[in-house]
Amino acid sequence: MIFLVALLGVGQTTEVPRLIYAAPKTCPDEQSFARAVQRRVPDIPLDAPAPQSLQIEVRTSSTGTFAGELVVREGAHTFKPRRVSGAVCDEVVSALALIASIVLRSPPEAPSPPPNASPPFQDVQPVLRSRAANVTRGEPSRWAVATGLAADAGTLPAIAVSVPIEVAYGAVDRGIAGPVVRAGLRWGRRTTDDDLARFTLVAAALDACPWTFAEGPWKLEPCAHLVVGWLGASGQGLAQATEAARGFAAVGVRGRGAWFLTPWVFIELSAKLELPLVRDRFAARPDQTLHRASAVAGGLQSGVGVIFW
């Protein structure tokens, strides 16, 4: 009797959990993954043990993207893994869920036996094979353009509000860390409190951001900041009023944060601190200064941007 029970036990296949899932905390959890699979194969139970197991693992790569792998195992057999990668973990997990549902429905294909190995038992049913889905992967260097509202203080009299335009090149994608270079055009116009002169600034700014912090939909960039341009003044309400134009330059730092609404559209907010290198004095008379740029200037900027290439 004991011998008969032992023979029956040998003929049985050990059952294991159908899904084994592991991913970073920022990714969808195991229950979310199981629901995504179950929506595609509602007639196949996933909570009951089965001879086959689908082992899913998502990792963060060195470039800040997400790499996912699905491995099918049955007993001692391990089948060729399916791999996908992308800049957004939700997209990678969704692709893996699609692959898992195809695996559960597709016809089986036996694995290749190792060299000098005996043929597998005839009653072993191989698991299913699928083709990995394509997931859009973030590029290391892309182009983006942004515009919005900016408020600057210290360069012109009082606070000047403008609508700057910026173009960026580098690691601008969501979830991609790397250097970024930004070039922008800014302008502003303000009148002195006594209405004796009006000042206009037209300048180009260059930001060099050697490092980017990327976490989910958020990105943070510390940047070195350079501004060069033209500062003009025109007298009004003065006898024999004249116009003057002087060069303007400043260096400083800028911090920028972005939140991605989609993989291509983002909202940004930045703050900057500038040290003017040129501080020309504009005067109505030798003893009456109308305006001179402050020793320290700064500003805030917010807007919306699009990755276009």
C-alpha cells in the first residue's frame, strides 16, 4: 500500500501560485496587476494554484527607465523570458499584463532541451509563448518648448511681468535623468514711480543643467544661469528727454521643477537668483538717478511645455 501511494505521488504535478509579482513601490502593486490580467482572461482563475507559474519582476534601470521581465516556469522547466522597458512604470506593467494574458490563452510550445539531456516526459504540458508588446521608451536627448508667465525684480524698476519662451534639449523626457540645456528669450517694460523714464529689457538666457532628478511624473533640475541682453531707457515728462541703450549681463543659479500631465506635456515652475555684471546708472542730472539695476536680482516663472521632437 505504501508503495502504491508513493507511485501516485510521483505522477502528480506540484502546484504553485499562478502569479508571482515583484515591483518597486512607485509601480502598480500585485493586486492591480492581477486585475489587469483578469480583465483580459476573466474565465481563467488566478488565485488558485496551478502547475504553471508566471513570475513577473519590474526593476529600475541605471538610466532611470523601468525594465520588466516575465518568466514562465513549470516544474523543472524554465521558458524564455519576455522583456519590456519604458520610461513609465504603469506602461511597462500594462504591457506585462497583456503578455501574461496572451500566455494564458496561447497554444503551448515546448522548450529546447539542454545538451545531452533526456527527452522530457510525454505527459508534461509546456506553457505558452507570446511576443513582447512594444513600450515607448524615453530617449536620452529630446527637444521641448515651453512658455508661461514670469515675474522679475531687481533688473527693472519694480516687478516686471513678461511672457518668456524657452527651448530645451537633453534629458527632457519623464523618468529620464541626465543633462539639459535651455535657451530662452525674455523681455519686460516698466516706468519709474515718478513717471520720468521708461525702461525696456530684452535679453537671452542660457541654462546649463548638468544633473536631473526624476521620480515618477516629477522632475527637478538645478542649473547654472547666464543672461545677456539690452537695457534701454527713454525719458518722458522731462525737458529735452533723450533715449539711451546699454548692454546688460548677469550670472546666477536657477532651480526648476516639472510635473508631467502626459509623457509629452508638462507644467513647470522655476525660481532664479541673478548677480548683474553690468549695472549702468541712468540719470536725469548728475545728482538724480532714475534707475540702476540692483546688486542682486531674481524672479519666478511658471508655464506649460511640450516635448516636440
